Amino acid sequence: MVRDMSQTNRVLVLVRHGETDWSKSKQHTGRQDIPLNEQGRREGERLRHRLAAWPFARVFVSPLSRARDTCALAGLGDRAELRPDLMEWDYGAYEGRTRADILHERPEWSLWRDGCPQGETAEQVGVRVDRVLSEVRGIDGDVALFAHGHVLRVLTARWLQTTPSMGERYALSTASVSVLGREHASEVIWLWNDVSHLQD
């Protein structure tokens, strides 16, 4: 799918990595380098046709292998530029734990409001993605970002000029494709959480 968004000279194509065992079990997967599982590799391969004709000026990817491998399976690994600021939220003491498990211990806990002990807050993730967006805004052409669910949600909130915690409202599935851009003078979402390429 090549963009036909004539109102803008640049779009950001956000690609969440394919499935891992931890994403399947809904464990918080931050800095642990959990690899794609077989389903995740199949999802990555299905991204290849979806993205093949897109005229990307640059391709940025998180250093974690699940993002790098998704990018490679999608056919863009040879163009990938590592960006540490695209690493997933640092969940600190909550790494590997499910939300249900954490809520059993802290019933009022919210990742988006409270952050994680020994990890990051939404605001700290926001500082990182702001650096990515600053670089992207200086690029003439479309940019692909291969990264992770929560960091891409924060990035979207910041693209829309809202607080990092507003990322709570933008759910992302594995191997999904989303498109951010502009219409007239406003930053907008052109496409969100599209997984049509994964359908049989």
C-alpha cells in the first residue's frame, strides 16, 4: 500500500514488532531481548508485501532483536538505522510481569500514570520519542519506525502534541501498521493499528 496522502510531504509509518512468547502471554516486555516466536516470524514475513512499494526515505529501528528481525523479515533490514530512543518502555521491577499480577499487588496501579519502580515514567519515555520526532521532522520523505507497542503509543501522543500519558488511548497489535502525518497545519493519524495484511 503506497500512501495517497497528498496533503502532506511526509508520513511516519509505525510498525510494531511481531509476536513473542511474552507478548502472547501479555507479560511486560521492555529491555529483555525476547525473540520473535514462530507466529511473530510469519507476521514479519507478511509485512514484506505490505511495505514493499513504499518509498521510504529512511528506516529507523529499535536495537532489540524482535524489532530488528521484524524489519528484516519485512524486507527493510538492509536499510535499518538503529535508534536506541525507540527501545521499549523500561518496566524496571515489573519486567516480565503481567498487568493482572501487578494489580493483585497494587490494585490502583496504572502504567501511564505511575510508571514502574526502577523503570521509566510516561514522561521519561516522552523525552526519548521527542528526540526521534525532532530528527524525523528534518527528513524529506516518508520514514518507517520499527519498534514496540508502548513506545510507539507514546510517540503517537507526542506527534499529536498531547501528553505522553495519552498514549494509553492508542492500542497496538503485533505486526500492525499505522500511519501518522499532517493535514493542513495539523498533525493527524491517517491509519491506525491496521492488521489486514495478517488475514488469511
